[in-house]
Amino acid sequence: MIFAHDTEHALAVVVDLINTGAATSGAEELGGLPGLHAFVARNTFSDIGDLTDSDLARVLDLRERFHAVFHAGDVPAAVQRVNEIVGEVRATPHLTDHDGYDWHVHFFAPGAPLGEHLAADCGMALAYVIASGELDRLRTCEAPDCSRVLVDLSRNRCRRYCDSRTCGNRMHVAAYRARRRAL
Ligand SMILES: [Zn+2]
Ligand SMILES: [Zn+2]
């Protein structure tokens, strides 16, 4: 494991969130509250109250700002963007073992709205990535017509494609054909 378990979990949430706006079909998954409910359900957030249009607006704003960290280009720019995100949070750090998980730290207050939850825990996960000197693990898929993001958690930093069903496979096939042609 490259980062602590809950950091890797929060990074997976960041990737899922950013990719809701980068579907290869061009479809916007967070076009309304049903899409936001689906996002919350598949990421098993606990203790999230009723979701409203203001939650959706906050999440869409955060999605753009998380994405900007992936595109920052260098450490100082990424630091500035992460500090802006986490600096707005009213953090209430505490240990919790909710829902059968082992003890881990939450930075958001119990019962905080979804946007606060994401800004705190996902923002801190991105802060850890930078503080560990691992910013280059935040990547954009290298498939030519894909704009999805990924976090490369492989030992040897070799991951180039997102985990959409198409990208990895498609590129393997292309590489195979290219090798065949070269024979
Ligand atoms: Zn938790
Ligand atoms: Zn891709």
C-alpha cells in the first residue's frame, strides 16, 4: 500500500467524482440530484442527510477544484489549490470506527453536509499525496480520446490508463496490433 487505507479510499472518491464529468460519452453524471444520490450510494458515505440542490452545486464546484489539482502542473500550484480547498473547511478532526471500519480519522464534523465531508477528507488525502512527494501519481488517462483521471497506486508507477472498461483493453489491443505490424 502506498498511502494509508483511508487516504487511498478518499483518493478513489476524488477520482470517481472527477470522472463523473469526464465520461467518454460526454454525458454529465451529476446533472441533477438522482446522479448525486447514485454517487453517494456507490461510495458508501455514511451520515449524509437529505441532499439538496445546494449540495449539488457545492459538489460540482469541488469537482472542478479537485480536477485543477490533477492539472496543476507543478507542486507549488497544486499546494495552492489544495490549501484553498482545505482552508475553507471547518475541520473537526476525530477518530471513528463507524460502519465496521477500523479506527480512522475524519476531518469533517459529524453530520456535516456532503460538500464539507468531501472538501475535508478528499482535500486532506490530496494534501498527503503532495506532502509525500507523490504528486506525479495523480494522472490523466493516456488513451487518446479519454479525459478521465486516475491515481497510480502501483509500486513502479507504471499505470497509464484509467480503469474504465474500454481504455486498458483498447490500448492493449492497439499495442498488440502494433507489435504484429512490426514483425
Ligand atoms: Zn470513515
Ligand atoms: Zn481512459
